[in-house]
Amino acid sequence: MNTDWQASEIPEALCRLIRPHVPMRLHTSLRVGGPATWLATPRSGDEFVAAMDWVVAQEIPWFVLGRGTNVIFDETGYRGLVFDLSELTGLHLDGATVRVMAGKSLPSLVQEVSRRGLAGLEWACGIPGSIGGAVVMNAGAFGQDLASILSSIRLLQEDGIRVVEAEELALGYRTSRLRTGELRGIVLEATLALMEGDSSACMARIEHFTTLRAKSQPQGASCGSVFVNPAEGPTAGQLLDRAGCKGLRIGCVEVSHLHANFIINYGENNANDILELIEQMHDAVLRTSGISLQREICMASSSEIR
Ligand SMILES: Cc1cc2nc3c(=O)[nH]c(=O)nc-3n(C[C@H](O)[C@H](O)[C@H](O)COP(=O)(O)OP(=O)(O)OC[C@H]3O[C@@H](n4cnc5c(N)ncnc54)[C@H](O)[C@@H]3O)c2cc1C
């Protein structure tokens, strides 16, 4: 193990991709997180693979970030290199088959395919994450999820790139074998099977879902739902509401009055307050309902090397 990786010299070809000491609060929707030693923002698959080869050769700890809408970095940040995939946004259409690079944001993908009359992804219009993050989390809304349209992915592993069929990912409610760590690697690209449809009908569905979301989703810096719903019975939001969590506040972070499973951050540099509030929410439900809610949000602590 290379304990002196911070002394590694960045190869010239990678210098323009890699920036030192970048605050993670600028790259997460909750707006918290201290600095990463390095942040790499590749603009093509080849640049990404080159950066990954270097990181692996130097034994540098690394973490992959999609759009940062479901992840918390603590205030110590990340000791290692964070890959920011937000520039990997290529899109290729072949009839109703869509190949899309991992960093593409769901809202922009939904707009682009819907304008062309490709149906099946409209439910995702308000999910601010990337397609790569959506695969890992099996993102979903309004009773639909990525599992229903995902055909396969290209997965970068430490020994190369391979195609993984959707069935191998064991996509379930907000989970996958990538999320659980049974399968390791980075989603480079996803292939989706959409349906030929009518663009105005797609746009009307987007408008419908946007209106529904506006009624139920609080505004402000958040990570979406903090906890996943239990397999049966009341939703996490209902349990948190019954436990009196709405309005619970630590410093500048508060449980939304509109939706008890959302926290809104009005401050910055306050990851500890967020983590403490999440624990209080969890404990309140355990006390009142005897249910131990599971977090939906991912932790990107310095010890996590995926
Ligand atoms: C306002 C708001 C509303 C939301 N609404 C919904 C909703 O309705 N439904 C829903 O499902 N989610 C929702 N979310 C949560 C979030 O947008 C989704 O979980 C999304 O899929 C996360 O994508 P991301 O790119 O932001 O992932 P990140 O937060 O960047 O990463 C999440 C995890 O995935 C890993 N990861 C990311 N990209 C890759 C990749 N290419 N390869 C391998 N691992 C990767 C990261 O390492 C991390 O462990 C919401 C969030 C917000 C802020």
C-alpha cells in the first residue's frame, strides 16, 4: 500500500483535468463537505480511463461523484481523488434505443428524448441526479424506476471495461448490486430501451409530473428523501411525521414542514449538524414506531473506497 500517495506527481496529460483542494460543498446538492485532495473532471471516456489508470497505479483512494444529489461528505472532505463525471454527457440514439454517458443529468436527458417523442422516462424529469447515479440507486418516482427501461451498462472495473446486463445488477427499490458493493466499478454508460411515442404526449406527462412534484417537494438545498420507505406499512415520511419530526432543527438545518423525509440546509460547513439531525430523525421513529429506518443517502467518508 502506498502511504505516500499525496506526493504523487500528476502526469502532464492529466494536469488540466485535475484540481487540488476542491470543496465538496460546491459539488453536492446539500452544500456541505470539506475539500477533496484532488477533483478530476474528465471530458471523455478515454480521459477518464487514463485518470483511473494513474489513480490505481499510484494506489490513491478514489470516489466517484455523479451530480452529488444523494451523497454527503463530512467537513474533513475526502483524502484522495474524487472523480466528477458531470462532463461525461454524450448521447447516442438508435431508434428507441438510447445510449447515454453516465454524467448526463436526468432532467436534461428526459427533455432531449421526450422532444424526439421517445417515451418511458418522463417520470424522471424532476430527479436532479446523473444517469450513472440513477443506475446505482435505481432511481424512481411516481411508481416507476430505472429498472423498467435499463437494458445494460458499460462498467469500468479495475481490470477493464465490460458490458453488464440489467438483470445482473439486481435492481430493487433504491438499490442495486453496485449500491451494496457486491459488484464494484464505475458506470460509464447506460443503454435504455424507450418506446416510440408522441413528443407532445411526452411533454404533457412531464408537465403533469412537474406539477405533482412541486406540490409535495420542498424547495432549498436537500438530498431528496433521507430514508427509504420500509418494505410495508406507512412510508418513511408518514413515520417521521407521526414521530413529530417536521420542523426539528439543528443550527441551520431543518426537517421540512412540507415533507418530513426531507431536510433543508440553510447554512454551510455544517455536515455534522446534518448527520446529527438524521440520527435524531432515525431515533424518533425507532422510539415511536419501533422501526429502524434505513438511510437512502450515501456517505462519502474518507474510509470508503469503491
Ligand atoms: C431535490 C431532490 C429530489 C430527488 N428526488 C428523487 C426521486 O424522486 N427519486 C429518486 O430515486 N431519487 C431522488 N433524489 C435523489 C437523487 O437525485 C438520486 O438518488 C440520484 O439517482 C443520484 O444521482 P447522482 O448522480 O446525484 O449520484 P451521487 O449523489 O453523485 O452519488 C450517489 C452514489 O452513487 C455513486 N455513483 C454516482 N455515479 C456513479 C457512477 N457513474 N458509477 C458508479 N457509482 C456512481 C456515488 O459514488 C454514490 O455512492 C432526489 C434528490 C434531490 C436533491
